[in-house]
Amino acid sequence: MVRMGPILPVAVALLIAPVAHSQAPEPLRFARVFGDHMVLQRDRPLRIWGWGPAGEVVTVVFAGHSAQGRADDAGAWSVTLRPLAASAAGHDLTATAGGADGAPVCIRDVLVGDVWLCGGQSNMAWGLDGCDSPEDVAAADLPRIRYRPYFEHFAGEQLDDLRERLEWRVMTPATAGACSAVGFYFARAVQPVAEVPIGLLECTVGGTSIECWMPPAAFADYPENRHLGEERAHRIAEWQRALVDAIPAVEQWTARAREAAAAGERIPPPPRLPGHPNEDRAHWCVTQSLYNGMVHPMVGFGLRGVLWYQGENNAGEDSSYAAKLTALIETWRAAWRRELPFHVVQLASYGRVTDDPAGGDLGFAPCRMAQLQCARLPGVGLAVTIDIGDGEDIHPRNKRDVGERLARWALAREYGQALEPGGPMFVSCTAEGDALRVRFDHVGAGLMVGRKPPRGPAVEDPEAPLRGFALAGADRRWRWAIARIDGDTVLAHSDEVREPMAVRYAFTANPEGCNLYNRDGLPASPFRSDDW
């Protein structure tokens, strides 16, 4: 839920506030992303920052290492500790201002390992206690996994710090239920293999479009997205004009309010002013709002990578979503000044099953195509989930397979494990007589017709036909295809399409029954070879 701004804006309140004769110095503190029981990123220079008395030298000490920096005129300070090896031993992170005699501030029980940012909307935010898996909650005695819990903050301008400090939580049966279920299962699969502490930094808000999470550069520097940034600028300009128009009413109210206050009478209610378009639902403009309030304040915090589960609010977009997700990935990487691994969850099946080979109600299908396209970017993985969705619930409860499929990408790409990270992904198709031969990468140990059990990888289903393929010719009319696995390819034909020109697989809202897998038990991504 979006929290509305106050009816009485700060600027109006200041008109009747008493004049301050002096201002107390900023108390020494860390930025609010830092908290007890946190995990710091190993093997990289560690930026530690916060606020304190202007001009004072701040000394930061952690695990026998120290660094100093001076607070600027606004009280902001920042230091960089040298890279540290992973450590499951908890240490205190302290900061002191003004020399050895200053009172330190302390963050306790800090580990060093790998930190993964869990970003997106409600399916990433979905807590473990909502997954019908009480046994996993009860067994969550995992002290080397820590997480900073869910929060949300829409902001009109880029903030330097988060709105509130939330303590990181050690993973225990008492705390696990509130953790992102996808993040939990990811960390539970990765931590024993990586043998380092794992931190999960939750950065999710349900029901949000990708535009919320994109920084200014994702609009200004990408022509496909530029109109969104221009619309935001237009809306802000309108808001500014509305505030100017409201000044006479504010001035009249201020005079009446001062008179009432002086006479000890009831102050009349202030005029209602519109809030910033990024914060006020009555004048809503989602673009950049959560980047401003949630991501920008954490830029520079050490990360190993990003897990991204979002798209339901952009379900019908294909090329436009691909442009937005590409821009988000590249601009986040630019902000962190490194090519962060980005592992994306492709949207699960949801909606009605159809017999229409053209796909019928496409639902999430276009967005899945965009996510598949972005999986070709360097350092991006794709966890396919069409076989573990729920046609009647946009929040499928099986988050275990989602987290474990994300973990495979991390284990293969970042932790050096010799395993196939994902399922088959379309590469090309070529005509062979009246059939099309379809080629894939991520074939792994080979292709198979599979059946997904409730948990774990799919198993071979040798008696079942291969389902979900459709062909079209020059008339662009889609017909169901008879498809079979031929080595590492699929051969598809239809008696109704003599000269096939294009092929689709699982291109519908709910591709129930689609059953192409690799022998690692991972499903093939839906795809289309056409752009009709």
C-alpha cells in the first residue's frame, strides 16, 4: 500500500513554526542500511558511510581494520575498508567522531560473506510463512543466513538515506516466516556450497511496475524509455504550478492561523495541497519513485548480485519491457560500478488454459518473451517457472523451486559449480521440408519430455507426447504441431501447415501441460520465432 504524504506539507508548517535560534549538531550514526546481525560483502573494498557532526573526523573499526574520513558541511561521511575474507565470526562495526575520546556508535554481530539484493514485487516479497511449508520454517536454524526485512518507501526525489533503520535478522524458526521465501530457498541452497555467510537485502513492493525501480539514467539515456522520463518531468512541472497557484490560499490561511494561535483559539484546517506526483495517489506517477526511496539510498553497499522477480504489473509488454529491464540492469550496474550478476525469475503460468494454438489470452506471455530476451545480456540468468505456477492465483505457493532454480544460476556462474544452470532456451529454427527444426542452448545432458513432481526437478515421462508447439505459414494462421525430440533439437510439423515459417512454444497465459525439459529437470522457456 502506498503511504500518502501529510495534508500539511513541511513548507506550510514552517510558515507558522517558531524560528530556531540554534541547531544541534548531527548525532553520529551509520546509514540505515547497516544494522545489527548484518552481512558485509567479502573480497571487495567496503564502503561504510553515515552522518555525524560537520567537520569531525570519523574513525570506523571492524575486525581489526580501520579507516578514517571527515564529515562534510552537511555531516555526511564515508570511509572505505580494504577487502576482507569471508568470516562467520561476528564482530562489532564501530564509528567514533572527534578522536579517541568520542562516544562510539556500534553495530553488533556483523559477518562477512555474500550479499544478494532480492528485488521486485509481491512474489519476491512473499514470506516463507505463506508457502504452506511449516516444516521449512521449523527447520530454519541457519545462523549463517541473515536478512534485512521488507520495507517500502515511495519518494519524489532521490534520498541519501533510507527512511528507517531495520535490524537484520538471523535466520531462525522464529524469524524465517517473514523472510522472502524465494530469497530463503535461494540462500539455503547456496550457503552450504559457497561455505560463506549469505545476506539477503530485501527491496520489494507488491503491485509495482518496473518503472518505479528505474533511475533517471534509465529514461534519459535510453531512447525507448525517454518518453516516461519526459512524462514525469511534465507531471512535476504541473505540480509545481499547482503549488504556485495555491500560495495565496496558503498565505491567507497562515495569517488566520497566526491570529488564532495568538488568541488561543482553534487553528482552522490548512488548504489541501497536492503531494509530489511520485507520492500522491491522486496525482500518481510511478516512474522512478521506488528507485528514489529504496534503491538510491543503498547504492554503494557491497553486493554479490541481484535476484529479480517482477513483471506482473507489466504483463502485456514485450519489446517495451525488454527495453526497461535492460536499462534497469545496466543502470544499476553503472550505479554500483560493477557488472552485478542479475538472475531473473520468468513469470509463472497464470490464467485460463486455452486450446487456441495462437495463444488465446496471452496474459504474461509477452513479458516472458522480454525476460527471455534479457537473459541474453552478459551476466544475466533466467529461472523459468511456467511449470510451477497456479492458474487461479497470481501468487503461486511453490517458491522453493523458484529459489532453487535461481540458486543454480548463482552456483554455476558465481560459485564455480559444474552444473547446468537453466532450462532449454530457443536459439534458432530452420526449415526441413514440411517441418521446422528448433535448436536450443542450455540443453545440458539432453532434452526430454518431462513431468514435474510437487517438489524437485522434473523426471522423464517417456510415454507422453511433446506438447505446446505451434506452427504458422505465410498466412500467419497458427496450428498445433506434432513435435518430437531429435537429438538436441525438436522437429515440429503439422499436416495443416505445408510450408511452416514460424514456431511457438508455450506462448500463452497458462501453458499448462507444456513439457519440454532438459535432463537436469529444468523446463524450457516459452518462445516465439516470429515478431507478428
